[in-house]
Amino acid sequence: MVFGKCSCKAALAAALAGLWGSNAIAHDSAEPGAAPAKTAFHWTSSAPLISPQPDPVQAIYGVKDPSLVYVDGKYHVFMTTAGSSGWGIAYTSFDAWSNAASAKIVPLAKSPIGPGYRAAPQVFYFAPQKKWYLVYQGGDPLYSTSDDIGDPMSWSAPKPFFAAVPDLIKPPQGNGWLDFWVICDDKKCYLFNTDDHGRLLRSETDIDRFPNGFRNTVAVMTEKTEDLFEASNTYRIANTGTYITLVEAISPKGRYFRIWKSNSLDGKWEPFSSAPMNAFASSNNVDGLWSEGVSHGEMIRTNADQTMTIDPCRPLEYLFQGNDPAVRVDDYIKIPYRLGVLTAQGSNPVSTLCR
């Protein structure tokens, strides 16, 4: 997640407090893994794999908010860039993680997406139209399309999903929206988002109307701000009727992800981990973690399409943003985020669904 037109001072303060351990965060929230109880997930972390590269136009402080697919023998990674000129999105590709550091990062401001505030991308292939979609925030949710994911200059100019901001997003009911995520079943496409104020929201449209017709914006979960903060991502577990959703939260020890499950995208979400605060990944259950917590990321999926499917029979991998806890800066945009991969170890609630 990054801050732009839709941010507010309270959200920024909460984010900075979560990253830097400020006493402004309500410490009465349960901390993931604080008790000696065994957690439901166990991970190991790679070293940072994708880092900022020199840019002739501006200083790049960090790369964050990754989204990725693996097609035609390559990883295609989209990310937010945090620079001296503001927030943007960029693309890189490589055949193996060992080559990620040397792969060129291409700013998408040079494409028809254009310059200006762009952040928090999500990429997927929309099979009914045989087109790639890139979803991102520019204040409100925007999208671009392409016929060739490997050509970063092929993305179309931004278009909005909504003709008008839903009432639930606007004051006095809401305080903005961010970190947009699309997932579809056989009949509908759903757009999830968070708001930095403890709500996970969902809108819907018929799959044959996508990307148009989003409506029925509702809050599907509401908790304390720090317990349901931002950066949600939702997946279908292959060969099951189960969906999972992950949402980033804040503890005194940094950012972490919580996990819920449901039997439908428009159903009720229930905890999907026996760990305190139904933790998915945190500083307490990741070996070799170089970061202050685990922040905005995405699962490496089984396929690239709009169903956002993951395979429970393969080790889970999660590309995440992390920051060196020893580095302190005076501005959120200057936090030196890097991207690394978590790999699940042993059995976990997702792997038990392998058939």
C-alpha cells in the first residue's frame, strides 16, 4: 500500500507507528505468536531479491506492493516504486529468482499508463476476453489492459472501474479506499479493498460485464484499525470449494498478515489459522527474516487467470515487501523497501487441503 489522494493523516500515523514501533499503536491488540503456542504456518525467507535500480529521472527509495504471474517460463513482476518524484508502478521479468536482482526494472510511466500517482498493482489474465489486466490505485481504482504481458509499453491508458465513488467509501460512512484486488468465480467478479480503518470491503459485477458494472459495495469484515489494516489478497484453493483471504495488520513487532477462509467469495470469512490473531506470516513464524515484519505481497499462483488459484499440494511461496529495521527515515516514501520470497515449511492449513 502507498499513500496518495485517498490517504489521510490518521492512516499515515498508524502506518508509521506500525513500522517504527510508536507507542501510538494500541498495544492491547493480541500480538501474533506472542504466546509459546505452536503457530499453524512456518516459513523461511529468502534474502532481498528485487531492489531499487538507478533511475535518471529521480531517486528510487524502495520497491513494494508486488504482484506477479509465472507464464511462458518467466516470472512477470509488477510493483510500486517509491521515488523522489512520487509513487509509480514498474515491471520486471526473469526466468529464475537467482536472476531477479539483475533483471531490468521498467517504469510504466513511459507506457500509455502515463506518469502521476499510480500504486499497488495487481495483474491477472482475464480468460473470457483473452486480455491481461493490470489493476492499480490512482486515488480511485483504475485498470489497464494488454495483449502481451511481456511488453511493458503495451498497456492501455488508465480507465476507472466506477463512474462514481460508492457512498460507503465517502465520509461520513468511509474514509477512502486503497489496495484493490479482483477475483472471479464462474458467475461474478469481485473487487475487494481495504481502507486503513479496519474494514475489508467488497463490490461485485457479473463476469460478462467485467470490467464494468461494479455495484453493491459492502463491508465484509470490520475490526480495529490495526487488526485489519490494508493490502488484502484473496485466492481460490485448487480442487476445493475453499477461498482464503489475507489482510495486513499491525503489531508492536511490525506488520504481519492474518488469514481467513470462506466457502464462497460472497460468503462469511472465518479464521483459518490456530495461531494467535489467525496469523499467516509474521516476524514470529518466519526463519531468516531480514525485515521488520511481513508487509504487502502476493502468493505465487498455480495459474494466471482471474480465478486467482493456488495449489495446496505445492509449497506455498509468498512474495513480500520488507524493510531493514535498522534504517530510520523521516518520510514514509523513503522507507527502503525490498522484495523477498517466503517459502512455507511443513504442513499448514492450506496444505492439508491437498487432494
